[in-house]
Amino acid sequence: MVKSLFDAVMERRSRRLIEQVGAWLPAEGPVLDLGSGTGHFSARVERELKIEMITADVSDLHVVGRPPVLVADAVLPFEKETFSAALLFFVLSYPQDPAGVLAEVARVTRGPIILVQTLHSNRFGYAWLRVREFVWTVAAFHVSKFVGYVSSDAKFTMNARRFFTAPELQRELAAAGLRIRARRERVLLPGRSLLIAGWLVRRDV
């Protein structure tokens, strides 16, 4: 019962992400899903779109699909241009050096990087983002572990170091030599105080 409820939440999340940025996925893999979490998004892409996905994360939280390749901040154990595309969904609040992570992802990717991140634009949006982060990340992890949805060995690594505005995130992209090529954004609060930004980014040429 509990697992079914959690699976339903994660499947709904993965469906919304595909609706927002799925059109940017390449026709063929392999595609890197960095920060793959429970694995629901990659499993859905493989199941529905038949694209090979390689999951990677700093901790093994997978519930469906293959276990992730375990990685450290800004160090990816892959050769240059291994992947046809890369995904970074709700990842960049956590690493010490976001630009370094982006540059490393660009190194191992020969195609686009699909970035999804929640952004705020004022104090109201920032406050809501802090609440969302606690509920959907901190509390959700510990509840999931308590009820056995994720492994009892799973380690909590999602301590948010920053909450981005759009200009702040664009500065990280620029520092990594990347530029936004397309945008698809889902507004969460009036006045764009809080939104989920889907950005297609590539190397700045």
C-alpha cells in the first residue's frame, strides 16, 4: 500500500517532467541521468521511448531500474563525449561547485544537457522554495527510509547549499561555458515568484 502510494507520486513527477522536457530527448542513447534518485524517470524513458539510460548519483536511492553509478561532486567516471545527452533534474542546489558539475557533465556529453531546476524571483518565492525543499527532499527521504521504500543503507546527501534565481543559475552556466538554447517553464506561484525551469543548454560556441 505504502509503496504503491510512493510509486504513484514518483510516476506522476516523471510524467510531468516528460511533458515539460521530453521533446528534447535524443532519438538514441546512451543518456546520462545525473542525480537519478529513485530511478522512476529513467525507467519510464526506457520503457516508453526505448532510449538507453545510464543513471548516476552520489547515493543509491533507486527503487526501480538498475542501481546508479556512484559518483562524487564534479567527478564523473566516464570518457569524453560518452553520452548523446545528459539530464540534471533538481540537482544543482546540492554540489559545492555547480559550475564544476556542469563543466564535467559537458565533458562527457556530446549533445544537449537538459536542466530542470526550481527557481525563485523574490522573498515570497524563496520562502516557498525553502518549504518545498524541506517537504519534498528532507522529510520525503526520511519518511521513505522509515517505511522501507528506499534502502535502509541509503545516505542522505541532499543538503541544499543554495536556492537559485534565474540570473544566478545563468551565471553558473556561463562559468561552465554553457548557454541556454531553449526554455520550457512551469509557473508555480503568481508573478513568476516560483517556477520550475526546463532549460536546454549546450556548449557556448
